[in-house]
Amino acid sequence: MQHDRKTICQLLCAGAALSVAGPASAAFFDDSKAAIELRNFYMNRDFRGSESTQAKAEEWAQGFILKFESGYTEGPIGFGVDALGLLGVKLDSSPDRTGTGILQRDREAPNRAQDDYGSAGLTAKAKMSNTTLHVGTLQPVLPVIMRNDSRLLPNTYRGAWLQSKEIDGLTLDAGKLTDVSYRDSSDSEDMTAFNGGLRNITFGNKTTSDEFLFAGGRYQFTPELTGSYYYGGLDGIYDQHNFNVVHVLPIGDNQSFKTDLRYVRSTDDGGSNVDNNAFGALFTYKIGGHGFTGGYQKMSGETGFAYISGGDNSLINLLQINDFGNEDEKSWQVRYDYDFAAMGIPGLSLMTRYVTGDNVDRGAGLSEGKEWERNTDVAYVVQSGPLKNLGLKVRNATVRSNFGSDLDETRLILSYTMALW
């Protein structure tokens, strides 16, 4: 960890040195910014008397997320640099309570959590007109490749990402990723497809890959209508085509109806049996501070949904614990949101939802798999005063299943972001 902390400082110093290299670099310095997020994370997952010898996973940790973003040098092509430093520190854990995903396990004693872990990343960037190229550490949030930021530290990728916004309303993306760093690890690894639950994905001779290619775009046809298509392919394992249409219909004062339709086609790329169609539809009616949502998700094909292990995905029923992406699974969602700003309490919000799934293929001779999950989030962000931007979130989840573990889970997250300049 001493090396990681030193590397973070070196990255920031390098950026500062470049920023004052000459008059042409004035914008590099003037537009640069740096911030640190302090994230205190407690998590308790009760396995509800499962056959596992571990009764629960319970850990507490402090995270530090340091971000530096430079501006661009002046000229037809502007150059810049970004830096990211991640550090997680153990506050409480024990060998019988590890496995929450917020701390890295010790390599020599996997049932113990390390006292601390972290990483540092540097990203070179160039900009011409409204087109940018980033090379190095990346945290994409695209339909076919999404970072995961649901624990103490986010996961990261390494590669190159080209994004163009030359045409009004149109965003084009293309890139290549070479490896992934998981949210509870300081190592970089080759990528693979997530295969938890009953996805029933099998691999051939190739289980990992060092090449993920992506390309696609998003176009805003009107202020109310947006559509996107993205391709993502993990070399030798799977190919994926992702379609999405979102329409927001204004109904009247403080009222709207949102339709979100998603379809994803995934096939094998020679090294697996991936074969999945994923359809999802979400409908949300908002009035004042209230939001009422209903959704339906259906899996079909020979396997469940495929995506890069360690990240998130674009399924509408991706929840706190499950995503209901098992083979042949059908799932329904009901959700309620409330923004207490409508009652004069800005910064306070509530979300509660329930998803039930069935028709999961458990294998020949077995009854269909069924599961459900219930989530409740309560969050508050201080709006003014000396504690402005201090956030507190309580997340609770309950899972019941006839093919997986029954779980009760609570997460308590305290966060504060402070601008350094």
C-alpha cells in the first residue's frame, strides 16, 4: 500500500507539472479539478441458515477515492491527463465474517481480509473539436460495459475509449478494453463472463479474454425520445447487441409517463455456449414527488444473460443482489419512489421495490426455479451549511429462492466529497 499511495501522489504531481509547462497549457491548469470522496461502508449479509458453514458476512471499512481531471492544452488537438487513486482500509472483519465484497481477501489466508488495499490509475486524453480519446484507466457506463460502484470502491478497466459528439444530439462510442480490476481487488485481470445463479453458461478451452471491443451510439430524436444501439464482444467468449428506446411523455404540471424498452441479443464467439435473448420493459408514472414503476423482464435461449464479470449490466431488474438473468427466467417488478423535496425536505429520498421471478430452468426432472427480492433505500444528502454534500444511505434487501441462498442484507453508507481545487 505504501507503493500505491506514492504512485497516487506522483500522478497528481505529474499532472501539475504538465499544466505549467508553458503558456499553451494555460487551459490545462485553469480547467483542472481534483476531489476526494470519503466513503464509510458497513455491510451485513445474513445467510438465513443456509447449508454454508458461514452464517453471515459482516464487515466495516473506510474508502478514499481521489480523482484528478486536467483541462486540455490549447491548439487544434488538446492533450490532458486524469488520475484516479483508490484506497480501502479495514475497520472491522474476522475470518468467519469475510466475503462482503468491500475488502480484499488475503492471498495467503483467503478467509481473512487484508488490512488495506488499493490501486492507482492514469489516463491520457486528447480532444479535437467535440471528439475525445481516453487511454488508460477507464470507468465506462455504457449499455454493454458498465463499471460497478455498489461497494466501498468502484471497479475499473484499462483500455482505449473514443467518444464523438460532433452531431447535435448524437453520441458515438468505440473502444477496446484489455483487463479489469474488481471492486475488492488491487490486481488487474483478464475478463470473463459472469456465470452465477443458473445462467448455465459453459466455456470451452477459453475461459478468459484480454480483448473486449465495443461500439455504438445514442441519439436524441426529440426532447422526449431517445434511442441507442451498442455492440459489445468479449473475444472468443460472446458477442452482444444491445437496443434501447426511452420515451418521456409530459402529461401536465409535475406529471410524466416514461417508457423504457430494452432488447439484448447475446451469442457465443466460439468459446462458450452463450445464447440469450433478454427483453425488458419499464413504465414509470411521476406526479409531484411520487414515482410509480412497473416492469417486465424475460430471458429466452439456451443460457442466461451474459456480461463482463465484476461490472454491472443493463437489465431492468438489476437490483441490490440479483439481476433475474437466469436461463428462461421471467420476472416482474413494482417500484415506488418519493422525493421529499415535494414536502419541503430537499435531499431526502425513498425507494422501495419488489421483483419476483419464475420459470428458471433448473435442469431435467426438476421443478421450475422461483425467487424474489425486496429492496428499500432511504437516502439523505445535506443541502447547506458546514456539512453540505454529506450523504447517508441505508439499503436493505431480502432474497428468497428455491435454487439459491436465502439472504437478508443491510448496507449503511456514509459519504462526503470534498473539492481540493
